[in-house]
Amino acid sequence: LAVMRLTKPTLFTNIPVTCEERDLPGNLFNQLMKDDPSTVKGAEALMLGEMLTLPQNFGNIFLGETFSSYISVHNDSNQIVKDILVKADLQTSSQRLNLSASSAAVAELKPDCCIDDVIHHEVKEIGTHILVCAVSYTTQTGEKMYFRKFFKFQVLKPLDVKTKFYNAETDEVFLEAQIQNITTSPMFMEKVSLEPSMMYNVAELNTVDTAGESESTFGARAYLQPMDTRQYLYCLKPKQEFAEKAGVIKGVTVIGKLDIVWKTNLGERGRLQTSQLQRMAPGYGDVRLSLETIPDTVNLEEPFDITCKITNCSERTMDLVLEMCNTNSIHWCGVSGRQLGKLHPSSSLHLALTLLSSVQGLQSVSGLRLTDTFLKRTYEYDDIAQVCVVSSEVK
């Protein structure tokens, strides 16, 4: 029984030996490199060669790659054996997988003949793997024989993935994924995408529009060198049917999972899919106040409008009263202390407000107060947003 791993060849690397012309060898070393058939013409001093070399060892196997092996059973005797059954199993820390292409026995095997089989398996676990190859057959005398061999190898982790969540003032969620190549060879990052959960729509923020064409923020070359890290950014927005409930979601919510596809060496493909990413939904207390619309820039001492959204995040009905308190720079226009009426749990209302600023510069919108008349509890909202105030003479 012979078991060999099937891998792609590697590019031959030639170590250049050079010297200056005034040294004793003169131009001998340079001429030898030019005559060497393995070097690249015109770039003999580089280590890159034009020839391929067969693998000299078992090599490394990384999570997400496809493990391929060639199994050959050869009849070394001068007798015909019958009912040959070859079975290949892969034993991991959690399960045992049958990799044999066929479970049927071969009727007979003549002397100096062999039975060949190629097995493939996409590696989905890290740690120790044992390839168990078992052969059973019957001799000419009718005696049943059996033997097996074990081949042990380690599956390594190719990428280190770290995620960070940023909650916007709206219900948007920004996900930053840091992906690091922890192998010893460069990778071609073919695809890094986020598959959102049923609650969200996702927008990838990893491209820039240049002259009407979408260009990757990492440039035209998508190679990730060993130990290098890239940051991928995604924006998730709640779908329309979940948008109203997004403000009152509590606890842990599922965002989605990352799908990463890469290629190495001579095109070997690898793929990893993370488990479901989860984030802790921010707590807004009993009442949440968020801004729906607000201008970026306003004129000094001229009224401007904003739209607020008030959401009842508690489990009881509230009877709300709105109070507006002026600050040194922000002045509210309208009647303070007005009744907003009853607001049921998980429901919201939109409120249009008018204000003006008496001071130039970047000013903070503050001074809103909501009072629940049932519990006599007041909720204060300061630094809701910022607006740039400029002189009306400046366009």
C-alpha cells in the first residue's frame, strides 16, 4: 500500500552568486548564471526561476484547503488475489469520514498489477488528522487477509480574523473585519464578502469610484503577503420590515457571517466561512431619541428645521410631554411643555422642530427634555447632534 499526497509543484528558486568584475573570478559567476537554464533571462540575479520542482516533503495543510491523496495497492506476490477492498477514512478530533470513492470490492488483482484511487476532502477542522487506509483481500487458498496503515498530519490555521462593531446614531451597524495572513506564502484574496442575516441589507465599503469605475481600496493587486493585515468595512442597514423594531431590540443580535476565498502557489483554492457574527445591541433606556434629518450647514440667526424620532423602548405605555431648553448658542422656536400624547410599547413618533443658532462655528444641539407624566420621570437629551453655523454673508 502506497499513499502519497497530491500537491501542485513549486517554482524553482535559484540562489544567485555574484561578484564584482575586479574580483578574482571576474565575470565567471555572471556568465554561469546566464547559462543556467533555470534562471529568467535578463533577470538572472533574481531568485525567481522558470522551472517547476516536484514537492520534496508532505508540506503544510491549511484549514479551508482541499486535501488530495493518491492511494495505490500493488500486488507484490506471484499469486492472484481476490475480493480486494480498499477503504480510506479520515479521523479528526470530532468525527470519522469515509473518503473512498467506491465501496465495491475488486474481483481479482493479478501479480505486478495495482488498484489506484484518488481521494479529495475539503478540510474544515484544525488540529491532528489521521488518514486510515485499510486493505482486505482473499488469497488463492481462501484465506482472508487484512492490514491497514495510518498517516498522521496537522491542519494549520491560515488566517487570523478579528471583527469590530460600530453602532451609528441611526440603526446602521458598521463591521470592520481585520484579516491577517499567518502562513509563510503570499495569498491572492479572491473574495471577502459578508453574508448578512435576514434582518439586514449589507453595503461593502471596500471600493472607490474613480472616473466612473469601481476600484478596490487595496489597489489592482489583491495579494496579501505573509503576516500582513487588511481591514474590510461593511455597513449593515435593517430591512424595511425590521426598521421599526430595530430601535427596541435588546440583547445579542446576529449580524451575518464572513465568506473568504483565496488562492495560493499555483492556483490552489481555499475557502473559509466564519460562524455567525453577533453583537450586543446598544441599550437606549426607556425612551430613545434619534435624529432623522438635520442640515450639515446653517446660516447664523436663521431658523432651520430638524426631524426627531421618539421610540418607546419600555414595556409600558407612556404619556410624554416635550420641553425645550435654550443653551448659550442654540435657541428653540416653538412652544415648550406641549403634550405629545400616549406612546405605546415598541412604537415611535416623528417630531418636526425648529431652532436657530446665535453663535458661529460647530454647535451642539442640546436642551430637549421628555417627561413621562405616568411615572413623573424626566429624560434629558443633550449633544444630540452637531451643526456647522456660518455667517449668512458666506456662501
